[in-house]
Amino acid sequence: MKPTQEQPRHSDRKSRSTGVVVPNTPRWYQQMVAWLIFALLRGLASTLRYQWNDRSGFFQGATEPVIFCVWHNRLALTMKAYYGFVNRQSPWPGMAAMVSASKDGALLAAILQAFKVQPVRGSSSRRGRQALLELTTWAERGYDLAITPDGPRGPCYLVQEGVMYLAQVTGLPIIPFSYHLTLKLRPNSWDRFQIPLPFSRCHMILEKPVRVPREATDEQREELRQHLERTLREISKD
């Protein structure tokens, strides 16, 4: 997959002519840091001992892409889960993931590109509608989608509405995903991001899909949002 073309440096501002927010593009030093993190994650992931628990029953003979939903503090091993398990069993060309349009999001976007994932820039507070439209386009091309429902700034473990709208518009099922590490570091960030330590045991869980009908009312969508949030919390042992 080709990385997205570089945008002007002074981005993440509204265009005077259109009012469209242009996301920050990774700088050269962010690209270097991204490749270093990419190499470290791949090396670290190879030392872990995995247990896979696919409760979804979805990926053998899958007939449509899905929307993966994972908490922000468990991003470190999502690529291992996708390429080590899911992508081997599905016929889809790849994955597109929502990433914040901010300067910090530019680094994460560069990391995703190193993993051959298409970053789509936006969040609930910035460029959200544009990002959802772009994700819909990638879904139409047959790509799996990924979103952190509590990102990029929280509150932690609170599912925001964006993923529900995305599921309703695309008609794709949401697959709740999480994992539990026996050995990890947790910095004092808003989400207590989980950094796996070498040779840790990692229990990865894919839960049953959640579907949002296209004709769902606001009340029905809210019930499904609460159900998704409960499910993600239940499979996320801290």
C-alpha cells in the first residue's frame, strides 16, 4: 500500500477557501521515530507468548470486512493481532484506521504506515465527519476498519458515538478486541497506556460482533453503544 502524499507542514488548520481541516503530516524526524518504534514493536511482539480466544466465530469464511474496536491503551499489539491472526484468515486487502489529526497523531499515522495500514486522520473533536466519510470509502473498497472508541484524549474506557455511526452507515459489524498482559509498564498518561514487557504472556480476545441496523433509532443506537462499552470493559483486565 502506498503511503498518503505529504501535505503542507502548516496543517491541522482550516483552509480559508473551504473550511476543511487538513491534518498534520509526519515530519522527517517523526518518520524516523516511527520506523524505530515499528522495529521495536515487531521485535518485542516476537518474544511474547500468545493465547488466542476468538469468540466472534467470524473469521473463518468471512464474507465482509469488519470494524475493529479497541481501547486506546491497547494499541501496542493491535498490529500483531491483525497480521498474526485475523488477516491470515480473511480475503480483504488490508486495514484503514482512524488516527487523530493532531501533531501527536502524525507520529501514530507514520507508525501505521510502516505496518502497511492506511491512516485516516480525524477524531471526535477535529475533522471527525470527514474521517468517517473517508473510512466509509475504504470500507467500500473492501478494507477492514479500526477505531479507538475512547481516543484520542478520553475519557478512558468510554465508547464515544463515532464508531456507532460508522457501523450504522457502513452496515459492517463491530468486533470488540482487547488483550491482557501478565507483564507490562503503565505510564502516567490519561489512558495508562500498556507497554508489554519481553516474554510476557498475552491473552488476546475477539468478542462477538455488534451490529447497528441502518434503521436504528437514537435510543437503539445508545443501547448498542452501552452494550459495546460493557463488552470492551469485561474483556479488558487491568
